Amino acid sequence: MSVGNDEARVRDAMLRLLEVMRRLRDPDGGCPWDREQTFASIAPYTIEESYEVADAIARGQPDDIEAELGDLLFQVVFHAQMGQERGWFDFASVADAISDKLTVRHPHVFGPASERGKGSTAELNRAWEDHKARDRAARADLPSSELADVPLALPALARAAKLGKRAGRVGFDWPDATGVRDKIEEELREVAAARDEERAGELGDLLFAVANWSRHLGTDPEEALRLANAKFERRFRAMEDLARRRSLVLKSLDAASWDALWNEVKRAEKPGES
């Protein structure tokens, strides 16, 4: 496969994809399923495809990453086609809007020569957030709140960290990671003391604190949990394989037997696997 940003090749590939999408939505001869879709009905697929891209990246499979990025790009094209049909926007306006945004928010790259190459990563991150805050303030359709446009569709753990980060911009935050850890220990005690009808709320408070501890430690909590899920699945499958080879019945194993299998699997893992 040819790899590179040859202008004609990129243009031809994009135009082909846009034409495929137009044909799928064509009232005369298009696909019935594609014609029936709306922004709302497609949104769950858009979220799902984003996760599948992340999963392919975590597995480190270039062919899978390529395929999943194509699926995600198709979601953008699908939404753009529906926007064009309603006269709201089209793919070109979507692409131009993000290009404009990136150009404005990267003066150290696209600005005057006097501004180029300036700023540390931390300073540039602050400048990016400042740009976003000004954009939010300029939008009359958004309520006046630092939390106004934190997407409801984000996974709860990721949204918790984002809410904490936004609140921290105006000073409502723990001063450091130690303060968040103290809060976690407090929430653990409250979960332990909670009545049945209170437990969900107290567990939620605990998870919110953990998400923000992760943020203070410079770790994406969603990515951390995704890695933990993958590690648990890998180890559990390995335990199942060991049990099958030894003719063990999983449901008959006691806690000590499960613990022995788990530790054996851990010891057998390659160096660097956590």
C-alpha cells in the first residue's frame, strides 16, 4: 500500500468516499438503512468507532488501526452528508472549521514569526484551555458556566476527570495529589458506613475522587481503566487455559486455587507487562 500525503491521491480518496456516502443516502437507489438514519441514531456508532480505534491502538496492530480509522472517518462523512441535506453544513465546512480552529489555537506554529516556537508544553496547554474558555464565553447558546459544554456522552470516568479539570480552572480543586488521596480515604470510610440506599451515591463519590486523583497524577483515568480491563481479561483467559490443560473445573475451584492460578499467570508474563 502506498503511504504518504500525495495531494492528488488524498483528494481522489476523499472525493470517492464522499461520493460513496452520497450514493448510500440517495433517495433514488440508495441503501434503505442508510437513508433512514439520523444524527441521533448514528451517534452511538460514532462513539463505538472511537473506542474501536483506541482498542486497535492498544493492541498495536497497524492494519486494524487503519481499518478502524476508516470506520471513524466514515462516521464524520455520514454526519456531514446529513448536515448538507438539511442545509446546515457540509464536509468542506467541517474541515475548514477545524483547520481555522487549529490555526488560531497554535500561534506558536501558524502565528507571526515572533510567536513561533515559543512556550513549553504546559504553557501551550494553558493557552489552549484559555482559547476554549474564550470560545465558550462567546457562544450565546451556552449557559454561563465553566462546565457548560462538557459532553454528557463522555464515559462517566472520563467525564468526571474533565469536570474536575474545568472546576480547577477557577480554583475549585485539590491543591495536589495528596489532597485527593486523603479525599479517597474519606470516601472509602463513607462507603463502608453507608446504608444500602446510600451506597450507590457514596461509591459514585469515591469513583469521582479516584478519577480526579488520576488527573492530578497526570494519568488519563479512562486509559488507565482500559489497560486494567485488558490486563484482567488477558490474565483470566490464561487462567482458564491453565485450568483446561490440568482438567480443572472452574466452578469447583476455591479462593486459594484461584489465587494460585492468578499468581502463576502473573509470574509467566513477559517482562514489562503490568
